[in-house]
Amino acid sequence: MLVKFLRRLGNHQTRCSIKTLHTPVYRTQNLQVLRDMLSGIKLLEKIITSSSYNKTLIYEPKYKSRPQVISSQDTMRLQNVIRELLDSLQVDEAMNTKVQLNRTRKLGRVGLQLFMNCTQDNLTLTSTCLTSSLLEYYFKYPEKEVVKGIGIGLRYIRGFLENNKIMVQSQNNIDALVKQFTMSSCDNQSVKRVLQSINYELFSDDIVRVINGNKTFDEIDVSKGWKYPAGILDSNEAYLRSLELPTKKIVSIDKEMLVLVYDGTLRDANKILPTVTHARNLRKSVLLVVNGDCTGDALTSITINNNRNRREKNESRIVIVKYSEKANGHLRLQENHDFIKFLRLPCGYDSIYSPEYSSLVPSKMCADKYYGTVESIKATTGETFLYNSIDFKSIPNRAPQSFLHKTVTLSIGGHNEIEIDQRRNTLDNFLNKVLCHGLANGFIPSYGVSLLKAVPGLNKLKANESNCMIKMGIDAVLSAAVLPAEVAFKNAYGYNHYEINNLIADAINETSFQQVRFSPNSRPVDMTKSGSLEPWNKMDSCLASVKAFIELLTSCNTIVTCIYDKPKRHTT
């Protein structure tokens, strides 16, 4: 029996198997693969086209059973719709095997995700229209010279727009812009109040903060001074209570304060008690900037002092703020000369107290060596606003960005949280992503008119090109440049194809960059005065991303995708 068993065992052949990842590989020599990659972008183009320029989009949110209507002016919610679309495509692909095996849908999702990565969420009608049109043209003539011609045409448009961008400085023109972009009279009035409080000088996205308010109407709070990128030390609840921060939510001191800069971690109470006593006798508060942390006996002494002064009606408080190299351009404390000068430290960086190297502990006896001053402070645990009247000419080239005169907080009111959130997103997007960039870098005409103005120059560029394929690439840009204006005139005014073609021809032939006719029987309108403008840098980045995406897609020869595993349910 044993012999028979061994014979059977010897005749048995072991079968080994290796489980590999299922990764479909596609070759782009087959143009149908690239067309499938474009299908997701075409879906995105259809969504944006149907919801732009006075159109609305009916959309059913992920966690709500009733559909909602989204206006074309509500750009933030439209961006959220696009993100949810991409997420849903990925989830459907992961959960449904049949969808994973659908090549068109899989490649469409990959192309859409790649396109969004290239555009960096700067999704506009222009980016989708140009991308779809230019790639369709390339599919007819799949040559490298055609892509080169497309790049030449897009570069020309970018240069043309940069040379002709409009700098809006008149208050009336800015008000026209605000009226054009805002969705209601309430929003219009709130934005105007914000601009009036800063004399219409909105050149940076950190001048205006838009937050959720707790009332039914909008409120504006103007903070003088520099927005310091750190808040009050929040590691100790007792210390925060000594400043009454949990109840008042903010520490606001409008009188001159002493400033002490401490290099290192402050633990020993003896290093800070002389300063505490000196400030209490002067009835002045102290801004303590710590390059490290504040703990132990030192923090306990500061907390006790704050509570004692509050009971005795003494205005002296110790406000602790940490110094962060990362938030200050990766500059060490000793290297941040602008910050040291702003704090008015009497001996510059020599006034920074270091327990290891400084011979004297900061006190009344050496006040002229260590203590700087600030004229006012307004702080929370998240941020601090410091104010000093300073000669900005003494800090050349960097003063406007580093030391702001004012920071405005717009608290959005409303009757419910949904209304407040929607208005906050809309106004924050307009103020800090549209208006400030336009005022700082310039505007161009909207409604696709700026691209139409570049058509005569593109025609000359095409005529001077000798290479036939490059000329065809420039011709592709010429054909695509009119598409955003066609959609704008159709959606905004409902014109037919014949009327749209006439208006586009008039806009191309009009020599003035900022004038265009919006109806067949009207005179040219100055788009600066009407407020029909958009930020130049947004269009510039849009054209750059379209060029980058087309060059990326046409330079690939292999596309590797994957099959997702279904999420596993964890059993308890």
C-alpha cells in the first residue's frame, strides 16, 4: 500500500498560480483611446455650457432627496458640483465591475481627472471649450507640428492679453464691477461698504476676511495693523480664562503696550517676573513673543498676574504669542529684520532676550535695552493684528505686503445657516479670488470678447507661417477662440446663429480692446464702464493649463489604468 501511495505521489504535479493586478494598458496610437479620454471633458463642457451666463443648473446633492437650482453666478456651488461629479464617477467605477470594464467611461474619467489636475480647479467655460475643440482638431491631423502650432497660437493670445489688460482705478468703474458680479442688492451694499473702508485699495487676498456671522444682517469690523500669522497661546485653559478669551472671544487692547521677544522656551518664572512687575506698575500690557513655548512656573505666574490685575482694575495683561518660522517665510527670528523693526525693539536683534547669552534679565533697570512697543493689538487664538504707525519707506518693496494698514472682517448674516454659508462662499470668492486679483494685476473683457480681439493678430501669425502643419495648428486656435463668445451671446441674450455671427464679426473688426456691441442695433459698449470684465490672471492661467494638458496628452504613448477592489466591510 505504501509503495502504491508513493507512486501516486510521484505522478502528482503541483499546480502553482500567481495572482496579478489587473491593469488594462492602452496605446495612444489608436486615436479612439484619446477620443475616449476626451469624453469626460466633453461631459464637463456640456455641464458648464448649460449653466453659464444667466442659465441655471438643476442638481440633486449627494445627501438630499430634492434637487436644487444653481445659478450661473454661484460659482462656488458650481465648483462643488464638478467635484462631486468626479467623486461619483470614481465611486461608481470602484463599486461596479461592469463600469470598470467599460473602456470609454474609464478613460473618460481618467482624462477628466488629469484635466482637473492641470487646471488646478480653475474650471471655466473657456478651458473646456478650447480643450475639446483643439483636441478634436488634432484628432483629424495627429501630427507633432499641429500641437506646436496650437502652442504658438495660445502663446500669442497670452501675450496679447497681457499687453492689453485693463487697470481699473476709478471708483465708479469698480462699483460697476461689483454690481455686475453680486447676486443681490444686499451683497452689493456689503461689498461697497468693505471697499469704502479700505479706500478701494484691495490688492491682496489677505486684506478682507469673510466669515459666518451670528445675526440676520451683515457686519463689518476694521482692524488696524499688520496681520501676524499666529494667535494667542492656546495650550492652557487657565491662561485663556485670565484673558477672558472664552467669553469675549477676542483680546482687544487699544493702548500702547510693551513688547518683549524671548528666544527659547520660557519655563522659569524668574525670567519673566521682573517684566510682569514693571508692566503692572506702569499699568501697561505686554506682548510676549516666544520663539518656542511658554510652560511651567512662568505660565502659571503670568496667569496669576492677569487674574490679579483684573480684580484690582489694573489694565495690565500679558499676551503670549508664538513665533513661527514657517509662517514668516521660513525666516529665523533673528533674521526677520522687518518684524524686529516693526516691533520697535530699541537695539534691533540685540534686544531679543536669550537666557543662554543675555547678561541681564529684562526689567525696569534695563528697559531701554529690551522693550519695544506696539500701539494696539487685536487677537484671538487663530490670528493677531498688530498696529504701529510706521514709515513704510524705510522698508522698501516689501511694506505693502508685510505690514497692512487695515484688515476688514465681513461677518455674513442671514436667517439660516444654509443662506449664510452660500453668501459667505460667494462673497469670499468674489472679493478674494476675483476682485483683488483684477485690481492688482488687471482685467480683460468677459463674455469671451478678449479672445475675439486676438483674432486679427492670429490671422497675421497664420499668414506669416510657412510650415503647413504649424499653420493648421494656428488655424485650430482661430476656430476655437470664437466658441466662448458664441456660448455667451446665446445663453445671455438668446440670439440666433446668424445674429451671433454678426456680433462676433463686429467684435473682431472693432479696433478698441474694451468696446463691443451686445445687440445688433446698438452702439459699442465700453466694457470697463459696464463692469463686464474678468481678471486677466485667471484667463492667463486658463490658457496655460489648456496648453499644458494638450501637450501632456499628445506626448503620451501608453495609458495604464487599474481595476479597483470593492471596499471591504469590517465585521465587529
